[in-house]
Amino acid sequence: MRSIVQHSSIRIANFVLILLLLVCAAPGSLVRANVTAEFDPFAAGASWFRQPFYEDYRVAQSFLATETGTLTSVEATIHRLALDDYDPGNPQAPIPLTMELYALSGTGVPTGSALASGALAYEDPQFATFGITFKTIDMSPVDLVAGESYAIVANALPSVMLYDWYSQYVPGDAAASRALYPDGRLIINSGGGWAKQTYDLGFRVNVDPIAATVPVPGALAMGLLGVGLLRSRRRRG
């Protein structure tokens, strides 16, 4: 009977050890990227409009983070135009679209230095599908805090009208347009400073949730110690 109990204890300890090894091999939680803020124009049921990137334009969309996490990517309803669309017969260089993340000032416009950045190449295969779709831009990591407001800022300088950023609005009704996404605003800088607009752009901000720190090495050491003690007691028995 005593031998049976010892064998059972060993099997349980080994099972626990295997679980600890699996946790050690893949520290942190197995989580997928979460959306911390978005305005999906495809679900708005209003009217489409486009925001061109005119000469010297930087185009921003502010948002409120609803979940704390590490920024992974930004999705935006960006449409690419032909290189000679602005000036037929004189194609522009294929300038990438740069996307950056900024904090907001007290007046609700981008301020300070970029907190994170990414780029969408002109030749990106996501543009192979003609039409208005979300394009994903991988971003450098930075922690976003739930309840804080930020802005994603795009530009394709020094190109002119090489890209459009699409969204939806309610024609002739600014209040209804604002209600489509009440936690942010389209903001434009044409070289003379930031100016908030009535509408919003199609966007989605993705984060990896910040998992709680787990003392995996210590837990693993305790598991190994427990197995060693059980085996030692078995030999003495």
C-alpha cells in the first residue's frame, strides 16, 4: 500500500513538473491582440468621404484607449493612387505612408515626439485588392493606458495626393457625424498647425494585453525540489 501511495505521489509531482516546464518554455499568457480603439466605417451605415494627403499635409485621428496593452499595429482605411494621378505624365516617387503615435496636448491635438512608428510601403501587397479596405501597419511597441487619449498621425511627405484615408459621415449633420465615433477627431496639419475637424477616419488600434508577471523560475525550482524530495523519500522507503 505504501508503495502505491509513493508511486501516485511521484506521478502527480511529475505531472506538475511538466506543467511548470511548459509555462517556462512559453512565459506569459497565451493571448491574441486586442482592439483598444476603433472606428469601423463599414459598419457606420452613412456616406463615404475621403481625406486626401495634399501638399505638406499630415493627417491625424485621435482616439481613446479602452484597454491597457502594448501597441502592435494600426489598421487604417488607406487607398493608394497611381503615381501619376496628381500630375499625369509626371509620376511621383513611390513614397511610403508613415504612421506615428503621439500623445495629445491639453487642447486635444498631437504633441511632443512620436511614441511609436510604422510604415506602409507603396508596393505593399495589401493594395493589390482595389477598393476601400483596412490596411495593417505594424508599429514599434509602446504601452498604451486605458482611459488615455492618443493620436495616430499619417503622412507621405513630400508626395502630393498619393494616398487617401477614407471614412463615413452624415451629410449636413455634424452632430450625427460626431456621434459615429465620439472619442476622437480627425485632425489636420497643412503646415500651419493642427486643426480639429468635424469627422473621423476609419481606424483600428491593436494591442497585446500586458500579462501579470509570474515568477516562473522560482515556481520551477520549487517543482524540481518537490520531485527530488519525493524520490529521495522513495529510496529511503
